[in-house]
Amino acid sequence: MIIAVVELPRETNTQTAEELMRYSLEATKVYHEVKGLRRKYFLDGASGGGGVYVFDTREDAEAWFHDGWSAWMEKRQGVRPILKIYDCVLTLDNEADEVRVGDAVVPSPWNAQAAE
């Protein structure tokens, strides 16, 4: 699994929460069809916005974040994005009370200690 973090730095955020929600909801039309994209989290904060993308593979992520992607985003957002791509080595899922490596559930340290 691959995690990509996109930052859209801004000195001031001029969108209202309602405007941001409408824009983000509309943008899901674009991201809904992206090959290998499991999830996209739309982010907003005092210093800007961005997104967290969860991809199946590095190839899928690199296909989406191609050479022209930054220019496309800058045209849409008015600011050059900052992109960081990471390999996800392990996932703690507190909602499911499990730990995963890739898609495989592995024994969790807190349950292993209780079994001893």
C-alpha cells in the first residue's frame, strides 16, 4: 500500500467551510475513477489544504502523480502542490482492533501479551 500526501500551502484560506465542502464533493468525480486509489482524504487547515491518498501500488500512485500533475493542480488550486509518497509498512486500525501488514492481519502486540 502507498500513501501520498499532498500539501497546498496558502497564507490565507478564503473559502468558507461550505464552499470547501462543495468543491471537495464535486472533486470526487475526478478521483472516483483513479486506478488503484482506495481512499482520498480531503484536508483543510490554517496554513492551507491538501489530501491524503491511499493507493494499491506505487505504480498506480506514480501513474496518477505523472509529470504534468503538478501543473494541472496549480491551475486548479492556484498554488504549486507539495507531494510526498510513502510506502505504508504497517497499519494500526483501532476501529477494527487489528494490525495489518499490507492486507494481511497480523497478531497485535496487545492481544499477544494477554494470551501469554
